[in-house]
Amino acid sequence: MKAWAASGFDADDPVSQLDLIHVDDRAPVEGWVRVRTRMASLNHHDLWSLRGVGLREEQLPMVLGTDVAGVTDDGDEVIVHAVIPSPDWSGEETLDPKRTLLSEKYPGTLAEYVYVPKRNLVPKPEGMSWATAASLPTAWLTAYKMLFSSAGVQPGDTVLVQGAGGGVATAAVQLAAATGIRAFVTSRSEERGQRAVDLGAADAFETGERLPVKVDAVLDTVGEATWSHSLKSLRPGGTLVLTGTTSGANPPKGELQRLFFQQLRVIGSTMGSVAQLHQVTDLVMHQHIEPTIDQTFAFADAKDAFARLESGHAFGKVLVEAEG
């Protein structure tokens, strides 16, 4: 079968290492089920893989992609949970030290077929579009866990979402707006900030700008560049949820005195469980939320989809539609 895979690593030009290859159509593990891809979505994880983060030379070529919605051999329409725990693990999958994502140890989703454990299948609700379904497993699941589990915010609370426009950020804004949570966003682009407001954000601010009020929680995927601003934006007893370090992982000031004096909480959050994927799928369906889609590319044009994601201009999810 045809698949898009990392054939090498290049930190400066990651897309150059993406190639269309042919791979065996067989399960890597006995007992896994086959899903025919209908729609896949890209994440920055895919670009980091092409830069050599998380993969080794001996694993190449590795089929990329963590997100997919498709049809099983039994005809069931499903959404695939991308987190693969150890066979004997019980409990929250993302806490398993030996967990992996599709495209790290096992082939990913940018292929005609993908094989996964049966427990990783979530039924696609009738009437949900393939584009919506394929958007949920990483960005939307991550945002859902950040808001409702890690931060524990409630209707009427106020959150700050650092960096408007990314998949997690747009998901967080839309989920907050649908559940009665006020969301502020920051962005270096006035246009992207305004687009976030159009999606339901209460207001948009320049990156690092002082907010008119302190917030109950900050959702941060940026890391080093926004660390200080995130802490300063919190009310006493507030929560900073960190799920990415795209600008770096070592802020120059730890600001430990601020942390203990104001009794702030800093919580790391990664992806989410299959149970939470069921929950966010139900919420999106029942609230009639349409995830923000930047662009959809044909399977043959997946390289253009990667280039779009790498450009930094995408607002929302970049999708790849399967052939046929």
C-alpha cells in the first residue's frame, strides 16, 4: 500500500525528507485491526519527526501521522486514538512510561490503511464529517484534557490561550466558547487574534501584553517565550497547564517566588486517554462544533500539506484526504 514516510532527517528543511513509499499491508502486532483511511490530519509532531526528534535512523522509513478517521474491515466508521500503551498497562494511557504514539514505534496514519489495537477505536458518530472526526485525536483531545481535566475550569471561569491559530489553541477557544468559559488569546498577528475572536474568544492581545484581569488558568503550548507572561497572568491559586515548548524548554527565570507566594499550580499535560477521546467526540457532536479547518489536501499532495503546516500560516487543522 502507499504511504507517506520519513526517509531521513533534516532540521532546516524537514519536508524534503518526506517520501511516498510502498509498505506491506499487514499488522505489525497480532490481533490488531485494520482501518482504511478516509481522512487524516497533520500535527507539528509530524514535522518534529522529520527533523529527527523521537525517531532513530534504524527506524526509517517510518510512516508518519497520528490522526485518522476511517472504516474497519467490518464496515464500522471509527476515530483512532493515537496513544499506544504497553500491552499489560492499566489506567491512564498517557501515564505509561513506555507509551508510544502512532508513527513513533508503529506505522502512522498517512497510509491507505493503518493498524491499531481494537481498544483504540472510538465510534464516529453518525452525521459527523470525516474532517471533524480526523481533527479530534490529537489537537482537540489535548485541548479538552487541558481545559477540563488538567486545569479543571468551570463555566464562568476565564482562561488565557497562548498563541492563537494552532490546532490546540483553536480547539481550546472553540471548546471554551461552547461550554461557557471566557477565553482570551494572545498572538503576534492582529489578523490571527481577530480570527480567534471570530471563533468565540472574548478578546485578543499582543503576545506578552498585560491582561485587563487575572485569569483562572493559562493554556500554554509555547513554553520558554511565554512562561513569564503566563505566570503573571494568573490569579492567586491559578493554574498554568503546559503541553508544549515550541519556543524552547528552558525559561531564563523560573520565578519560583511567584509560584509559592501566589500558590500557583503548574501542570504538565500530554494528549489524553481513549475515554477522554470518547468524551470530546460526544461534546463536539452534541454542541454542533465544527473544528476550524485551514486546508484539505489530496493524498497525492501530502507534501504540500506538510509545507503548509511548516509555513506557520495555517490557522486550524491541515487535513489529508485519502484516495477513492
